[in-house]
Amino acid sequence: MNKVFKTIEEAIADIKDGAVIGIGGFFAAGVPRTLIQALIKKGTKNLTICCGSGPLLGAYRELDGLVAGKQIRKLIDSYGLFRSATKGSQNAFEQLVRSGEIEFEVYPMGTLAEKYRAAGAGIPAFFTPVGSGSMVEESVLSNIKEKRAKKETRVINGQTCVLEYALKLDYAFVHAYMGDEEGNLRYRKTARNFNPVMATAASVTIAEVENVVYPGDIDPDTVHTPGIYVQRVVHVPRITFDITNL
Amino acid sequence: MSKFEGLPREIIALRISKEIEDGSYVNLGIGIPTLVGNWLEGRDVHLQSEIGMLKTGAMAEGDDVDQDLINASCQAVTEIPGSSYFDLVESFAMIRGGHVDVTVMGAFQVNEQGDFASWMNPSRGLDGVGNVGGSMDLAVGARRLLIAMEHTTKTGESKLVTKLTYPATAVKKVHMIFTDLAVMEVTPKGLLLKEIYPGLTVEDIQSVTEPKLIIADDLKAIEL
């Protein structure tokens, strides 16, 4: 079962306008930059981009590219705005969020991780105490008023809990340090972050891998993402990037 | 302008470090909380970073910077003997599941019931959204939630309030509040003033605090 694609263009060739794409990474670490760059070049539009914690603030050039190409319809994240209000107000993405041209939906980070986990694990929805007593309990956090759907709550063991739904992805882009031809992946240090859970939540997971190896080269005891979750593997060079100030 | 001059941010962090017991697992938020880490070096305290690291080391500089090794504030950090890495699902199982002993966070406002606001500043003008990050998960799961903040806003208004005017992060979760002027504990009867900046009086602190303070019997100067 060889899942390696020769070029990144082939690996993303079937992604159509309107796709729901998960992107791994946490701020600067573990972001599948090369896949996003290929998506910018391809020009696919009307995308719903699903993140965990600001990978597009870390990969800010890629965010600029997606925004300039008017490719994003909706972005989901827990931390998607620049920390600095001044920097944010000058940022093209944030300006489109303000004007409502891009829909921006926000969840607490752990709830978002669990939404991807639930999608990958066949659980349609779950109750969590996170967000109780805040705006998160009342309705979906969105910049668009009409999209603020009311949330269901239930008191469990005396604690108000919020019903949150699984978030299924058409595609997941993940970045791994090492991967074999059969899609077994290993990540490096804190570049692991959201990548493993994103890989479970998608119909098609595409892994950009710095070091592609043969089956057996990764000690089975140290595989982070088993190959069953990964449909496509593509080799990418190791890119050096700035750890940016948010 | 603040009415009184108090502790610099680094020294608020020092005071908080003294509140953390050896053997604790601790998560530090962005801002003053991050500075607490500088005072914990060499202590038997393990820092949990929600990006997916336990026993986070000191900030990395020069050749030690590794682009695959950052903390949840996007700063380059180091690994030390006993460090471990894990994914986000595991990280938030630790956080939400009540395994983290102490969480230190910043806030825009805290009220006397222990509700606090930290995720959205309405003056930014983004209606309905903000950077929640891991703040709500951390607040729900932390066994002890400590807030580190300036006592007043830049324009001198109390950040300790009777009613939050910013959107809440969580309700009834804050245990203690450490500011540049005072140390307070949230009690069922209200805010208990325990320590004050040397040279200031109880009346001084009350004059920049909206809720009526309860004064501790053993009120003392902030202990460093």
C-alpha cells in the first residue's frame, strides 16, 4: 500500500471549491505550510478552513495568500486573531471578518480538539462543562449574527454542560517529521499539537512529511498516527520559518 | 494613570511563584503569568503547556532555538530531563480532567463571586468573537485558579468589579487575585484583602476597588 504522491499538486488535485479542510499546527509549530502554499497556487475557492489554535497566525504569509486569493469563505479556530489589536486592525483577514465577508466561528481550544476527536471516533456530539456561564453556553460564537445558533445545555451532576457537535472534515492537511509509505507518522516535539487529531477527523488526510521512509523504518512502538488515518503522503523539504510575535 | 504605584509585573509574578507549592503541575497563561515561570526555575514544579508539553524548560535563546519547540504563547522554549510531548486531545484531557493543580491567568475584570473576563475586549469592536484559546478549558479544569493583573485599567478604573461588563470566561472559578497593589482571596462572603503594597492603607486599596473588601485579621504587606 504505497500512499506516496510524487508531487504536492497531484496530492491536492481533487480538492474542489467549497471543501472543508482541517489544518494542523499551533501558532508557528507544525503547520503544513507547503500544502497550504499549493492550495493557494491551485486557487480553490469558497473554502471552510478548520484550525485548532492559530496556525494561520504562525503561517501568516500563507494566511495572506489565502485571503488575497479570496479563497476562504469561513474560518473556525480558538485563537484566530492577532493578539495585538493594532496589528489585527491592519490585517486583511481581520478586516474581512469585521466586514462579514469571511465568516469566523470560535470555540474553546479543548472543545475544538474534542470536536475533531469526536468526528474521528464516530461520536456525533458530546456534553462539556467548558463555556458554561459564558457566551459559549448561549450560542455559537460567530461574527455573523444569523449564524449564532442556540446551543443545547443539560445539567449533569449539578454542572451546566453544553452540547457540542463533531466537526467532520473533507480533507486534513497535516505536517509530520517522519512518515513511511503506508502513512504511519511521527511528529517532532510541540509540532505534534493538533496534527494527529486532524488526521482522524477527515475523509482524506494528506500528510506533508519531511522524511519519507520505508515501512519498518519507524519503530512500531513510536508511531504517533497509524497509517489507517492517512490516505496520501507527500515529501516536502524542511522549511525554516520565524517564530513570530503574535 | 494609576492612582498608586505598586509592584512591577515581574514582582507580581514573584509573589505568585511563592503561592505555588513544590510538586505542583502548573499552567501559565499569557502576560504576567508567563513571567511566573522565571521564578520557578530550579523549583520542583512542572509546567504544563497546552500546546502539548509537560515539564517545559526555560526560554530558548540563540542556538537553542528550535522551530518545532514552542510554548502556548508562541515563544521558543527548551526541553529538560523529564519533559514529555503529547497531542492536543491529551493536553486538554489533562486540563479539563482536573489533573493540573494550579492555573495562572490574566484578566480584564474579576468580580467578588470569582467570575472573570479575559477572552474578549469589547473595545476591539469585533462583535461576537475573540481569542478564547484554552482559557475556558483551563478555568473549568484547574484545581486552583490564580489571576494576575494590574489592579486598575490604564485610565484608573478598578478591574475588580461588582458586575462584569466584559464577557465572562468562566463563573465562580477564581480562587485568588494578585495585583500590583494587593493580594485577595475570593470567599463565599466576598473579596478578602490579605496583603497590601507596603505604604498603602486599606482605605487606599478600597478607593481603587469597586466591591467592598473584607479585611483579613492578619492583613500584612505583600510577602516577597
